[in-house]
Amino acid sequence: MTESILSPMSVSIGIGFIMIAFQEFFETVSWKYYAGGAVLDIAIVLLSQCLALLNI
């Protein structure tokens, strides 16, 4: 099974690196957005893995 370079996990890691690089900007962002983003990110990764298992 080959995996695209734009898999949900690699996109998540990329977003993490961007957040670290622009850390001063993201200090003004509310923690609610971080929590929502984390939940959405985990849901996307789990959903994509479930769909891959079902071959959809």
C-alpha cells in the first residue's frame, strides 16, 4: 500500500511545524481553537484510516 505525501498525518505534522515557526503569532489564539483543531485533526486521521481499511 502506497501512501500519498499529503496524507492526513503528514499534514498534521506540517501544521505543527508551522505553529512552532510562528509561535509568537499563535500565542494570541484562544486555547479553544487549539482544542477544536486537535479534535478535528484526530477525527480526520481516524476517519481516513477507517476508510482505507474498508477500501473506500
